[in-house]
Amino acid sequence: MNYFEFFEIPVAFQLDEAGLKKKFYKNSKRFHPDFYTLEEADKQAEALELSSLNNEAYKVLSDFDKRMKYILELESVMGVEGENKMPQTFLMEMMEVNETLMELEFDYDAAKLETVKDEIAQKEATLRKTVILALKNYDLGIEKTENLKRIKDYYLKNRYLLRIYKNLNKFAPH
């Protein structure tokens, strides 16, 4: 049973967050192990398993990035870690950013750092705009395969940008 089936909701990138939370709390009460202390051992084990499933499913589905990865995995679109390919044009753009970061390590320049931060923020905003329609179309059942490719592309690029953000945060004024 996948997490969407567990919560009895359709597989979708854009969810009713409040509705998901209500189902989570309802399941939390329903499967809480304390309510099964007088039951047989197998019933207690089942309640514990369902309680754990409820927690894990909510943790994944309530986080947009985790939900995105989960759906891509459900749809068998994501390859094994390290085997997913990104477009060469994007990687070339990122190579320039990485070179600038290496330069900053040796010769810190606050203005240059701010320029790189702005550039990455702009790329992230542009990237987000390009995926919105694909997310909506997938949820509506329109061109699922093609939209899943676009969403995977977005997901991989966004993860790359997040790694760059982490690198940017290590710079402190000297």
C-alpha cells in the first residue's frame, strides 16, 4: 500500500494540506499503540506498524520535495541515486557558478558572493515557474509521461541548486 492509498487520497503533487493533516490526526488516534495494550500480541504489532506507517506517510506527503520524490519513485521515473541525468546546458551553467565559488574560497568578495546568491535565487524562481504547469497537468491526468519528465528534470535541478545554497552558506565575511 502506498502512502496515498493509506490516506485514501489521489496521487497528486498538489494536495489539500489541511485535509491531509486531519487524516493524519484521525489515524494517529485510531492506531495509537496505547489503545491496544489489552489486545493480543499480533493486534498490538499491527497497531504499532500502522502507527509507524501513518507517521512516515505524513512526513513524506506533507513535505513538497519529499512528496515529489515519492511520486517520481512511485511512477518509476527516478533512477537509482547517481544515475539520473541532467541536461548538459544546466550543468554548464552550474560549472560557471561552481568556478565562482572556488574563486571566492581563495579570494573572498562580498559583492561577488551576493551576485552569485542573486543569480541562484533567480534560477530557482525561473525553474519553479517552469514546473507549475507540469504539476497541475499531472494532477489532472494530462500527458502524465511527458509531465513526469519535466517534473523529474525540475526535481534534479532544484536539488543541485540546494547543494549550491549550502556551499554559499559556508562563506562568512573575513
